[in-house]
Amino acid sequence: MVRAFCSSGNHEGVKCAVHAASGVLVGVCAVYNITASFYRSDRHLRVNAVVYSLAVVYELKQTLHHLSAAVRRCERQAELTPAA
């Protein structure tokens, strides 16, 4: 069941939603750490800001990957469906 879910082309909408939600969460964390680093000079806040910002980029990449896979699948299904 897990292998079928994780294979490419299956449940791309769900995978896209999970990565989008993760992107929002790490985006909030990045904003918090960036803002906090302006008010406090703790080194770990700057490190966290960089890590979370990179995580936002990664989640955006994964979200777009799964979104484009879902669009391609819909286009293939539309081509296979006979026109009425």
C-alpha cells in the first residue's frame, strides 16, 4: 500500500497538498527566525533562518513537481477519453 502511494503518478494531489502545507509551516518558521534575529543577536536564530529558508525552497520545488505530475496525468486522461 505504501509503495503504491509513493510511486510516481499515484495520489499526486495528496502529495502536492502535503508539501504545500509543509512549505507554509517552514515559511512561518523562517519568518519567525528572521524576525527574531533582528531583535536578538543569537547565532542559532540566523542559522535556523537559513535552514528554514532552504526548506521553503525545497518544499516549493516538491509542490511544483507533484502539481505538474497531476496536470500531466489529467492531460493524458483527457486525450484518452473520447470526445462526445
